[in-house]
Amino acid sequence: MSKENLDLKLSNFFDGIWCQDTERIPCFRMYVGGSWVESSSSELFAVDTPINGKSIAKVPAATTEDVKRAVDSAYSNKERIREIPG
């Protein structure tokens, strides 16, 4: 696979992960039920590196509704989750 094809494949993979942000810091969505989803809140918080304390990414501040959605998804898929090795 050429570098160009690999770059395209990787960029397509990350399309669902990124969310919109006005700063030039990576911003991620939440992974719930096998898909990258937006939080029901627009609030984000910074993830800081312990190396120098600078922000390296932003992640959604999950709401009670988001947590319930994730827990409900995990509970309804518990048999499939149990079969995942590791």
C-alpha cells in the first residue's frame, strides 16, 4: 500500500472521531454502542500531558444522559462484550 493510500485510509478512519473545535487542539467524540457520537452537551474539557502540563486534546464532558446511553448500550451488549478477548 502506498503512503498516499495509507494516509487516505487513516484520515477516513479518524473522520468519525474528531469533533469541531475552534482551537488547534484535537477534539474527540465519545465511543458509545460501537459508534463515535456527539455528547448531548457542547461542553469540553482539556486533557493535559503530565510532561509539561499543556493541553494535548479535548474530550466531551459527558452528561447524565450520555452516561445512561453508554451504560444501557453496554448492558444490552453484555453477552457480546463478554466474548471479546483480553
